[in-house]
Amino acid sequence: MTPASFPDMWPPARPGDPGERPARRVDDARADATGTDRDDHLFAAAGTAAAVLDGAGTVVALTPAAEELLGRRSADVCGRPVRELLADASGWEALVARWRGGRAPDATDAPDATDAPDATDLPDATDPPDEGGAAPTGRREPGAPDPPAGWEGRVTLRHGSGHDLDVGFGVLPLDEGRGEGAARFLVVGAPADALVRWRQDRALTRELFLQGRVGLALFDAGLRLLRTNSHLLPYTGVPVDMGGRRLADFLRAEDAEAIEAQLGDVLRTGNPLIGFSTAVRTLADPRAGRELSFSAFRLLEPDGRAMGVATVFTDVTDHQRARGRLELLYRATEALSGSLSVMRTVEDLAGVLAPTLGDCAAVDLAETVLTGGEPPADGRHALVLLRMAVAGAEAGAPRTGTAHAEPIDDPEGRGPGAPAGNSHGVLVTGLGRDAPAPPGGAPEWIAAAPGAHSAMAAPLRARGIMFGRLLVWRTGHRPTLDLDDLALLEEIASRAALAVDNARRYTKERRTAVGLQRSLLPPATCERPALEAAGAYLPADADSGVGGDWFDVIPLSSARVALVVGDVAGHGLHATAMMGRLRSAVRALADLDLEPEELLAHLDDLVLQVAAEAESEEPGNGDTGIPLPGGPAGATCLYAVYDPVARQCVMASAGHPPPAVVAPDGTVDWIDLSPGPPLGVGGWPFEAAERDLEPGSVLALYTDGLIERGEGDIDEGMRDLADRLTRAEVLERPLRHARHDIVADLPPGRLKDDVTLLLARTREVPAGSTATWLLDADPAVVADARHLVLEQLTRWDLDELGFTTELIASELVTNAIRYAGGPVRLRLLRTDALTCEVSDPSNTQPRMRRARTSEEGGRGLYLVAQLSRRWGSRYTREGKTVWSEQSLPLVLAGHTP
């Protein structure tokens, strides 16, 4: 056999070789990983060289790869003993001896003289030992183990250039010929480091297919399975032999499509897939799916064509579920902390639970929780639960508003018949259309969601009190709820119970604060003969809903009306309490019918007294000594009195911005008012301003929160208010609608101060609804006064009030003439009531007293009080006025001039 007769089985890629093929999609990193950049056709193996030896160990033939490995030409080697190629020729005998002993020889072992054979040729494995028991050339001693059919080892060769070369080799006996000199051997070899890499590649491939926790699958170009490790998808419904199958043959269609779409992209583009997670559910058991993480890369043929795709995958179901539970717990906690509204809290929570934890979720709350109350903590009363939130519900699913009565107890069991109001959660599985009915005594909530195959409930319990429960159902092909899901629901329920309890407490406190605020403010709208009024209030502290601003509309005598707007420094409940004290004081002072500037002076004195009392109080009884916001000092107030008969408004200000007036022609201007200092300063007089108002004019009183801007430009805020008054069309529209448009048009962002707005559209009392007479200070005119009153009531069709009005006028005129002198002015005023006024020049306040039985006089004011709806007196610049009001007859009670 000549050297040319041996094919180049493992040719190296030599530079300049005409047969060299350019690398395809191979970068430096890939070359480093494989340790070679030679052609990778089917029989290339890390530059392996081959040689043929005869039985005497003489080289018969070399492949070109062997020539390159040895650095010698075939003509220089063939016909020479192979030992001459070794760096240490004596090592050849050791190799042969070890082969005879059945050991894999290694030239690195130190040679032993006892191991030296009688001959140095290679033996024939078929030769029997000779008769003398010696081991002749090509023969084995009796009892010696059979030498292996082939053997391998390492040896150091001498390269043609003179340096040593470590080579791994293998010897394969050939069946050609028999006998000494005729036996031949095929010797293959390669650099030792190349063989190490080759062994590593083989070990890596072998172990990958033997892994139990890492899956490996090879797909062809048509995405059919070629080979998998034995642990691929050990789930129900996976066939044992998957060779040639598509994923859709045993996986759900949507799952198979998702995986094949990713693998097809890898096959088409060559871009590797890293960490693609998806659900894997079999056709046989679609509910018990697993979550797998896939990584894939493309495999190429030697000519560069796509061979297929290799996929490595791991089961990350437990990891994903644990991560999903943590994410759900975080989202639930975030939803629970997003609001202090009970309804908003449970609605957000239900939206988190479904569809994440279940396909349908519901939240039941105790009825008393919604109003801020605390449910009973014992079992003496059944707990009435209302379904307040439902998420993921379909037709026939549980609806909000349904009521259920649950006993309050604390059983230890967790069976399906246990009420959801205990201290533990309840898990029920095996439901569904084909499943048996729930056990006897099972609560109604189990079957509340049609199509559910599993359900669970957990109580909302905090501080030993049951506030409600969480309910979750799963339907369709989702996995059945398990104890891990129940533990998660119980953890969420424990946090939700605290959130609901906090929201309930906040609801109770806010209802109390808002109730206090509303009790201290008048109705938002009111109708008076003098005007139509509408107010709006926006607290800066939207959470508590209370503050220190207020407005008021106070009816005065003779159809007059007082308009009040005030602002207490600070926010919150303390400011509200102080506001209530000031409002009560204003009403009390207004009942005295004082002039605006005089009323503010009295109010200023009151604030000084309250402030002094607050400063003198010692800490104690729970007081920390820290000053609380909302003190009286620094409060502002605007007090205005409108007279519909004179069509005149008189007002005074204590540090308050001036009101705006919208005239009937639509122009907006500001009343020229000189404000005094804020309340509590003391020592400064207040100045009143008068303004005639046409009927139909709109007066706008407000607090500084409506006109303040971030940079403190009050003028800009007042201009903006004038524009908003115009846009709101306060002259044409009802004031109750216009007020909302004005405050709703505020700049975006949280209010820095409370906002209060009071709009008043003025009216007039026509001249035909008043009658005035000037009387002399003569007792004889009393009879004339009675006659004049009767005639006027007849003209007004108020004859029913003739007797009482005649008597009231007679008593008031008599007292004025007797105690004050003259002249005396008598006036009748018809609005929604009949008012009789008598004015005199005296400043003496009339006083009603209890007359003794023997006295003939002293009963005049008593008769007036008995015949009137209300009566009183007020000081004027010329003296005083005593007035009396009577209700109109029912047929005329709705009459407004």
C-alpha cells in the first residue's frame, strides 16, 4: 500500500491550500472556542494525521496531514522504523510492552528494563505464545490478558525542524494479512492539545444530553424534533418518542406557535434567543402547565446552510410563580396605599387580584365599615357583608351590592364548609361542571362564579375584628389554586384589613370634620327678598375637607341682608373650630343691628380676648404646649349690609380684599374700600364704605385664596377673577351654576389656601310695597296712625292682618311719643313678611318687662312680642328704630315684590 493510496481523512487547513474554503459567519471568538479554523467537513477532526505500519513497526504510508504534523516528507519517512520518529527512541519498547500487558501505553511513563521485549516489532494479536513461554515477536505469553483491539496514548515526536512535539495517537490493527511481517496497523495522531479540546467537546455534548435539570433539544430546518435529552418535558401528555414530531403534536396550539415563532426567527436571522419565557401546556393536561425559559442558537452545515436550531431550556415555573407572587404582593400593597377611601381601596385591590391571581375576584365588606363604624368583635351578632367590588366578572358572575350574613367565629378548620369569616383562609378545588357538588354545608360563595374549577377566600381581619373577606375564583385552563396561592391571598388580606381599617378610621374622622364644617356654614344657596345668594367653598386640605374660611348670609330687620366672608389663618380642624367661634360672634353682633364698622370693632375686641386666653393657658390635660394652627389672630373679615329699599350696600373690611361688582351692563369693577387691619391687632378704627347698587347687580365676595398666585401678584389674580366672572355669565345664569364655573376655572395644582366665594344678585323692594308717615309727638296721632295702617293694608289685600298690625303700630307709636318725643316716623314694608317700623330720635333701647297684676301699663312690648313673628330695635344715626315682623297669610306667603 503506497502513501498515495490513503485518503486525506483529516486534512488541515493550510494557508494557500487550493482546497481551502473561506469561513462563514465565524469570528475570532468562535475560532478561539473551537481551537481551530480548519474546514469542518464531515471527516475533519482537529487536523488528525494517519500512518500505516507493517508488523515490524516500519512506516508504510503517510497522509499529507501526517507529513504536515511531522514536518517531514513521505519519501523520507516511509520504509523507516517508526521509533526513529520519537524524540526518545528507547520509549518505543515501553509502549510495546505496555500494550502487551493490556494497558494503554503512555510514552511519558519511565521505561523499565523488565518491560523490554525481546523484539521491537509490533505483535499480531492473533499469534499464540511460543512453546518456551517466551514472548516472541508478535506473540503473547500464556495467561497474559488479551491486548485491546486498539489502543491509544501520548508520545513525544521529533519534528522535522528539530523541536519536540507532543502527540496523542491511536493504534488500530488491520485484518489484512497474517503472520510476522504481514500484520499492519493504522496509526492516527494529532497534536495533544487538539485532542484535549476534542475530548472536552465530546464530554460537553454527552453531558448536555444527560442533564436532568437542563433540557436540550435539536430541531431540523423544518422545526421538527431530531433529538432531545431523556428529561425533556417530563409532563403528562408528552410522547416518549418525539423524533420527527412538531411541537403542536403534543402542546397546545398557542403555546407551540409562540415557541416556534421564536425558533423560526433564530433559524431565519441567526440571532440567538436568550431567556425567552413562555407557558408550556400539553394537549392531554392543558391546565397543569409549566413555565419554561428558552435559549436557542442556529446550527449550520459545513457549506453554510442552516442545519437547524439547538435549544436549551429550564423549568422556571417555581421561580416565576415566586416572582409573580412577590410582584402581586407589591402591586396589592401599592393599591392599598393609594387612597384613604374605602371604596377606592377595595376597587383597586379587586383590580389587582383579577386577572393576576384569579379570573374573578370580589371584596365583601361589613356594612358598618362603609360609614366609618367598627364591626362587632364577638359572635353575638351575624356580620352583614356587602359585595363592594368585583373584577373580572362575566355574565352570571358575582355582582356588587349583594348582601350576605356571615357568623363571626374563629374555627380552626379550613374545610370548604367553614365560613369565610374565620381567622384562616378557605381553599376549595375540584369544582366545575363535571365535578361533584361542593360538600354539604359549603358556603354560597363557592359557586358564585360560573365555570370556576377552584376558589378560595381569606378574611379581612385586623385587631381581632372582622372587616370583610377577599374571594378569588379560577376558571378555564388556568392551573388550579393551591395552598401557595391561599397563603399569598391571606398575606394580602392581612395587609388589606389594615388598609381598610385605616380608611374606615379616616372616613369616620373626615365625616366628623366635614359634618362640623357643614354645620358651621350656611346653606350654599338662599333666596331673600333683598337678593339671591350662592356660595362655594374649597378647602386647601382636600383630604380632611375642612378649613378656616367661611361665608354667611344673615337676614336683618326691614328686609335687609348682611353678607359676611371671613378667613381664619391656618387649615384643618383647629381653624374650623375658630371659624365657628367667629361666625357665631358675627351672627350675635349682627342681631344687634350694628353698623358694619362698629360690628368689626366688637369682633376685633373678641379676637383679642380669645388670643389672650390662649396665651395664658398652661400645658396640661393632653396639651403639648405646641401652638396649634388656626388661631384667631390674623383672621380677616368683610361685613356688608344691603338695603333693598334704599338699594344701597354699606360695608367694612378687616384686612379683607374688596368685593367685585358686576353691573347690569356687564362691566366689572371693585368697590373702593379702605380695609382696616386684620382682626386681633386692636387699636385701629374701621371705616365703612357705601355703594348704590342697581337691581340685578351681582356682588362677589371672596377670600384671598381665590386671587392669590404663586408669586403673590394680587392684581393679576383680581383681573383673572373679573374675567372669570364675565365668562361665567353671572348676570344671566342662576348663581348656583355660575359659582361652580368660577371656582372650577382655577389654575391646576393643589390649592395653597382655602377658597371661598359668595355671589349675591341684588333685588329691590318697589315703592308700592312701602308706606311711610311722619307723625308729630302728640298722643292724638295714635288714632291717625291706626287709621293709616288699616287703609294701607286694605290696598295690599292684607285685611287679615289689620287688627294685629293696628295694635302693634298703636303700641310702638305710643311708646315713641311717651318716652322719646318727636317727630316719629311710621313705616310699613311688604316683602315675604309684613314689617311695621317706628323710628324716634331717642337712643334709649326699649325693654320688655313683666308687669304686675295691679299695674295698668307696662304691657305694650309684651303684646308686640306676642303678636309678632319676631321683633327688635336697632340704632341709627338719628336715633333708633323699633320694628316688628308678621307672617303673611298663607295665600300670600309666596308673594315677593
